[in-house]
Amino acid sequence: GAVVSQHPSWVICKSGTSVKIECRSLDFQATTMFWYRQFPKQSLMLMATSNEGSKATYEQGVEKDKFLINHASLTLSTLTVTSAHPEDSSFYICSARRQSGELFFGEGSRLTVL
Amino acid sequence: QKEVEQDPGPLSVPEGAIVSLNCTYSNSAFQYFMWYRQYSRKGPELLMYTYSSGNKEDGRFTAQVDKSSKYISLFIRDSQPSDSATYLCAMSAPGSARQLTFGSGTQLTVLP
């Protein structure tokens, strides 16, 4: 079964609204989680590293005010896409690293902004 | 030059064939190597996880790491149509709290 749960799996919203995506590690504690964006037929693009109890580390070119990340506990990180626009439509995936080093991914969240 | 190079394919094979997927890398600090399978519109699923050089087998899957050549492989025996997916290699260095470095993925289709 899944060890990382991501919710919602798909969401449609109007332009200008905000959308929150949750990522939970189900059977281990993750001090570090990662958020990615994936365009069709392309590999994963790291957006940010989410650190429990501290600020997220964003990759170059990723707007931190646009993509708000909160790592509230050792099992939960959230990504909020603020004031979403059609160009934000994408597949967003989270991952969590187990202490042994293995990285597990969530099922992904497909965002469509109308 | 990318840190991790992976042939994007697409690769089509008949059912039952042995599939060989490969990645090369340039960073000699990489010690952890992973292969993920990603079905369309789904998150990647961890298939194999190896540390340093050597082989690892799990059912129909075998992962090989050759650190001297900076080359890793994933072999799929008796391939099935359900193996049709994109396969991503990924690797990281010890102590890296950041992210894995991914290959671009190879799209595989196993024809019945």
C-alpha cells in the first residue's frame, strides 16, 4: 500500500483562487518532504524542499509567494498555490524521505485552473 | 551536460522480452541509486533501491550499478504489458538532505 498519501488527486478551480494540496507520510516520520511539478511527458521538476519546523527551501525560479509550503508536522506538508492562473495547471507530486534514504512519492495532484 | 543522462525512448518490445534500461551519470559522489516506475497520471513508484555498486534482484527486476563506469541499469525479465510505463532512474549522494537527481525517464511499451 501507499506510504505517502497526497490529496486531492485532482482539483479544478477558477483563476484567482487558492488551492491547497496535502502530502502525508503514512507509516514513517519525514523531516524532509519535497514538492515537484511535472509537465506532460517530462520528468519531475523539483520546486522546493519542505523542512519540518522551518522554512521551505525553494529552487531557483520558483516563486515562494506563489507556492506556499508548510511542514506542520513530521507527517504532513502542504503546498498552497495562491491566486492560481491557467499557467499553474500542472501535475504536482510530493515525496517523503525515509530515514534509510528511500524516497517515496505521493500519487500526485492534477490541478486545472480555468 | 546533465548530471544524469537517460535515453527517453520511446522503447517498444514484445511481451516476454528482456528489457534493459540504462542511465549514466557524472557525479562520482552519488552512492544511492533508485529506479522508479511511473504510470500515466500517477506518482512514481519505487521499484529498486541500491547502495553503491553491485546487483540487486527482486522478482523479474534486476538493478545493476557500476560505479567505475558511472552506469546503472534496470533489467526486466519476461516483460508484461502491465510493465508499460515511464521508468525513471534517480540517485543521490550521502548526507544529501536535498533531492534526488533524476534521469529524464524512458517510456516503455510492452506489446501483447
